[in-house]
Amino acid sequence: MTMLWVLRLLHVPFWKRRPLGSLLPVLGVALGVATIVAIDLAGTSAVRSFRETLERLDGRTTHRVVGPHLSHDLARRLGAVPGVEAAAPIVEAVGLHDAGDRLPIEDAGEPLRLFGIDPLSEGMIRSLGVELAGSGNASAGLLRDFLGRPGALLVSAPFLERHGLAAGDALPLVVGTRRSRALVLAALPREVGGLEVPDNLAVGDIATVQELAGTFAGVDRVDLVLAERDGARERVLAELLPLLPTGAVIERPGGQAGRLERGLAAFRANIRALSYLALFVSFFLIYNSLLVSVLRRRPLIGIARCLGATRRQVLAGWLGEALLTACAGVAIGAGLGLLFAAPALAGVSRTAEDLYGGLGRGTLKAETGAFVRAGALGLAFTLLSALLPALEAAGTAPAHTATRS
């Protein structure tokens, strides 16, 4: 006598008579698994999108100077140090598309990352930045307008399409607590040098971005490209430190992405706790449904035991039913999780934008690890919740199955 024989005798007839009773624990497992998959995919996709955006904007940057009170000429002084191949000042701000001047500022719309550069300092750092600023193959007229026209911005094409804007149109923005009006000088290319341009990026001259933001205190950071010769970087860094103002430090690129990941960790943990709660609810669904099934199938258990089924085989039969339930729930939950991940990504991205400004519309990417983790948790919860009912079924003496009590 095998476990398959026990399954065919005790479980298959019950599934046919009560399909909804068997479907309830499956749906419980599916809900928990789907929630875990959706949250994991949304969180990792949002962080990846932010990292990719920063990497595109960092270009060849090896180090950056950050801190308060960075003067406009700091990049020039740092760039004069032997071993510094390039130094470029950067000003960053986040503006919100102002759909209507009569609306309150807090009702402004989609965020737009404002990236202020000095196009004459960008050549050795961002080939992407050079193309965007119009100092590469673009005409001298575009560069002149980029530097000279008030409020001139180069804006990503997808952003313009979403809001029905074109070159020459006014672009109302809310930056901080003030309303500003920019000018769409031209659309950014969708891709430069094999890199996709972020879809909510606007590039302008440093003075333009400062004017839109209403801040003229200096630059936000200075991007550096240091020589890669053996021991050169350590020597160059030692020479740069005395030139820095009080409070300024030199750091590696990528710190913002790390801070975002840490900032989102608590947010993701809270939402993941809700997904674990869904699995915890499914724990009781499976436990109660299987326990009721044991009571209803007591006569069949007695018959199987009288025909020679051992306690181990009965136990294996009930755990086999739980395993089938778990597999079905995990399969359904994986599909639902992939479906729920898109709206979850939108929510996570909004939270990340509130913390760190415009990140762009994150692209959802399915990762095997998220499905494996959710599937393993679903299987473990299901088998654990089925263990006590299975022990109850295996421990029932054949003589006791004749009594209704």
C-alpha cells in the first residue's frame, strides 16, 4: 500500500464532492504569496530604477565633493590640481509640473528632476551631458540659447509627450515653495551612447536651475574624474582636501542610491509585514479546513487503516494534500503577484519621490529570487499549518472511527 493509494481513497473523492472547501486554503496561500511577490518586485525595481538614473547622470565620475557652501569657482580650483582630469559643478532641484496657476502648490503634478550643469566642463565626465547641453553635434545656436535664454531647459521627450508640450512652449513649475516658468528649448534624445535618458529629466545651465529654484548660494556638488594611475588617486585626494571649504567631504558616487535603499527598507518592511499577515491568515484557513476534513473523513480513515494503511502512510497522505494545496497556491500567487506588482511599484515610487525627488517611472523587472522566496514561505507555512491535522488523522485508532463523537 502506497501514499498514492491513500490519496486516492481518502482525498480525491472529498475534493470532488467539496471543491470549494479545497479551494479556500489555496486562495489563502495565493493571496499571501502574491503580496510578497508584488512588494519584493516593486521595492527592488524602484531602487534599481533610481540606481540606473544616477549611473546615467554620473557618467565617468569617480569622486564627488558634497557639502554646504560650495562656491561656483570650486570646480575650477579643483580642476587645476594635477591628476584631476575633469571637475564639473552640478546643481540639482526637483520641480513639479504646475498644471494650473490657480491650483494650490500642494496640488502640483508630476515631478521633474532639474539638472543644472556647466556645459563647458562636461566633456570629460558625461558624454551624455555634452550631447544634452548641445556642445557636441548640436548647433552653436542651440548652445547659445541654452546658456543665454532665461529659463531654457532641455526636457526628456516622454515627459513632454505626457503633458502635450513641444519646443518653444512655456513649462510652468513649482520648485520648493515658489512657482516658476521655464522654457522648453528642445527635447532630450531618448537614448545617447547606448544609454536611455531618464523620462522625467530636465537639463539646464546652472544659473537657470538656480533661478528656477530661487537659490543662489552656490552649487550642490562638484563631480570629479581622478587619474587611475597606481597610487595617483590617493595623492590627488590628499592634495584636494586642503582646498575644500569647511564641512565639505569627498565621497564615491552611489551614496544616494544606498541612502534610498535604506530609507525604503522600513517602508518595505511594513508592507511586507502585511503580506506575512496574509500568510498567517492562510495558516488558520488551512489548519481549520484540514482539521474539519479529518473529522469528516474519519470513517474513510478507519477503513484505510483496517485495509493495512500505516500511521506513517496516513500522515504522508495528509501532508501530500497540503503539498498539493501549497503548490497550487504558490502557482496562482506568483501570477497574481506579477499582476499586482505594477500598482505596488507606483506606490513605492511615489514614496521614494517624496524622500529623494523625481526618480522616473520605474520599469518592473521580474526577479527569480522574489518568486523563490515567496514560494518557499508559502510551502513552509502550508506544511506547518497542516502538520497538526495530519498528526490527528494518523493518530486516530480504527476502532474510534465508528463513533460520531
